[in-house]
Amino acid sequence: MSWREQFENLEGLQDIVNRAVSKFRNGSQAQTDSIKKKRINKLLKKASDKHTNLVDLANQEQHLYATINQAEHFVTVSKTPHFFDLEELLTNHKDKFNGTQEIIDYGCGNAVKSSYVYHLLKQLCPSKENRTLHLFDYNDAILTIANEVAKNLRITDVEIEPTKNIEEDPLKRRDKNIRLHFFLGQTIGNFRDARLVIENLNKSMRKGEYLVVEWLNREHTDYEKGNTGERNLEFLYRYFEEFGIPRKYLSTNNGHFMRNERNKMGIWNIGYLILNEEFVHPDSGVTLQPGTNLVGLKSHRFQRDELPKLFEEYGFEAVIFEREIISLGSPLGHPGRTYKRKYEPKGEKQYSILKKTHESSFRKKINLLLGGLAVSYGLLCGGYYAFEKSQINYCDTYSYTPEAIVCKIDENKISLPLKEITLVKPTFSSIDRDRFVIKYQNQNYSFEMDSFIRKISDDLFPIK
Ligand SMILES: C[S@@+](CC[C@H](N)C(=O)[O-])C[C@H]1O[C@@H](n2cnc3c(N)ncnc32)[C@H](O)[C@@H]1O
């Protein structure tokens, strides 16, 4: 069977994914995740304390995708083959990808798409050396499954990065390979603010390298139709189940579960379900009233050049796609108007090819502002990159003295002497948004953003 035939056989693909899921299930030990439980209770309390009939639980994926059940749903092979547009794009621009030694896929999901890209580029841009497929995701289950799937799709050289949140950390630039970067699916739309992700993509790349970004220009009603609709609805039910709300308490809104909203950041597609009877959450004691609107999905709908322009603010240059449009009324041979775009629309799918041209200065701005913060609190501010992902201690209550921040975790009080704090940074990751992290003796402590920090955050992300 040729590599193409393997991808055309959707049942076969699904079978490969199913086997990878079972292997993962058998190899992993079911653990009760007390940290996750605690976080969920807290999030539920926070989201419901406004006593409105709207409880926003969206964008908490990092912890809620982490179960095998969620991962399994997430890696299911889509019923509609979706590689043709990407293939056309890569074929038309193959001269840019000559010499690629490594393909990096950020947020790889089941890795079927990037495995396809790998085989395609092997055909379009043959190379004498072995080419690596480098997979990257923040979900351990998904990453392990993706690794297995890619191997079964006959990619001999697969590497996986230890789980990493692209909102928080760039990839380390390790070697001199010529690399081609991919950020595919609607992943870029799932962040509250794409700028930190773009910044980290910039940091993960070397000058001159290309990044291919895919996103969807989809009406909210399109999320309700056909297979896509079934998958999204199932996603929402599972998502709330992860919060401990059984599906029998949940309904659609007369068949609808998507709407759209516009706020200062842009246009969003919102996924929600309605609580059909009073529900008392067993762990947290939170009571939700019938009719409560539970929001579980928020996806940014980028408009036209909005996304490539954002990349251009952070050290990238978008490739221009030119289209000549001949108007019907024009005499034969008369050239029509030329449209220039920084993205290529292909139905609902949109693509940009972005070249890293320079280092982004955004981080410098953060460090500068945090420098100000550090001085005002007498903190010593370390480099942003010194922050490494490790266990985070959540300081639910805290107080300041002139010399220290006193963090209370359960019954313990931990004093963080200001002079010994090596880093302070706001976190914008979905689960920890509106918090900031400080580092002391190689431990990370996370705090609610108080009004002072919030002001800094607003200064950092002025709405244009
Ligand atoms: C919409 S899926 C896209 C999968 C695949 N790229 C595709 O196009 O089919 C998003 C993937 O990104 C991962 N992801 C989401 N947020 C992430 C983050 N902050 N850091 C790393 N991976 C993330 C999810 O676990 C998931 O596998």
C-alpha cells in the first residue's frame, strides 16, 4: 500500500489510532488527580460566584484534556479527509521548503495530519538525509498516542518533546537542522490571547525558517452541522463531565449549542449547554440553578488579515498570495484587478506561510514592565526564560510584609523573602489565567492577579 492509500483508508486510520489509544490505556496507571480536583472545585466556585445564569468554564483545556477519555475523543479521526488544501499550498510553495531536515508540529493532536505532511514533503522535496518529525503537545496522553500513530504511519524518525505548553515555553533551539514549523487546525484560535503563543513560536524558530499556520473561518452555525456538530456536542458533554456535571443534567438550547460574540479582542465562537435542573456539585458544594448557561468552548474567529498581521508584529513576515481576478465585464485579454493577501483562503480553511525575520521585542516589553513591578515591590526580577515548567504551588491566600510574601497553602504558611525571589511573571495559560507566578528556591508559586497586577496586564495588552 502506498503512503497515500494508507491515508485515504479512513477506517484503517481510525484503527491505527484506536490501537495507539488501547496501548496507552494499558500502559498507564489510573491516578486520582487531586490537584486537578482541587483546581476544578476552585474554578467552578470562581465561575459561579457572580450568581448569574452564565458560568464560563471555557479555555481550561490543559487539565481537562488530560484524562484518557478526553484524549481518546480528541484524537478520533475526522470523517472528512482534510489534507487536500494543505497539499496544494505546500506544493505551490515547495521551493521554500527545500533542504528541510526536521518538521515540527506544535499541538500535534493525533499526528495524522503532520504524518501526511511528512510523506508529502518527502515526495515534493526529496532529501538525501533522514528527515525527523518532531511532535509537540501539552497533553501527555495525546503526545504518547501521536508518537505511536506516526510510527504506524511509517515514519521511522519521530521525536517527541516532553509535554510543553506553547503559551508558556518556547522549544529550546538545540541544533542546526533546517526546520519547517507547523501550527495546524484551529489551535491558534483557542487561546485567550494568541500573542504569547506567537511570541513563543518566534522564540522556537531561527531566522529565515518558515511556519505554516492553519485556522478556520467558520460561522458559529457551522459548528452545529453534520459530523462536526456531533463531535462538538460530544466534546461539550465530555468537557462538563470532567467538571463533575453528568450529562443527564445538560441539554442543548433547542438543538443549538453554539453562538457568537464580539468583544474587545475580536469575534468568538462560543460553545455552551444549558443546565436542565438544579445541580449541587458534590466536591465543591457549588449549586447551579436550572437554566444556567454553561460555556465550555471559546474559539477566536480571525478576520481576513488579522492573524498574519499579528504575526508580523512579533518578528514574522507573511508570504503574499496574489490572485488575479478578471471581472466578467472586462474585454478579453484585459488584465483584471490583482488582490494581495497575507493568507490563502480555501473554503473555511485559511493558511498563512510566515517567515521569521527578526527576534520579537514583545518579551523585552514584558521584562521592562515586570522590572518596574519588581522595583516597586522590591523584587529581583529574573529572566523570563529562567522559568521552567514544574509543579506549581497554588497560594490560595497570601499577604505581604515589607520583606516577604507569605503564601498560605492549606494549613501551611510559606514565607517567600523578596530578595530571594528570582522571577515573577504573569501567566496567561488557559487554566491559570488571571494569575501570576513567582519563583523561589526553584519552586513556582501561583497567585491570583490582584488589581495591581491586572493593571500591568492591561498595560501589556492594550486593546488596539
Ligand atoms: C485543535 S487540535 C489540532 C490537532 C492537529 N494539529 C490538527 O490540525 O489536526 C489542538 C491540539 O493542540 C494541543 N494544544 C492545545 N493547547 C496547547 C498548548 N497551549 N500547548 C501545547 N499544545 C496545545 C491540544 O492538546 C491538541 O492536541
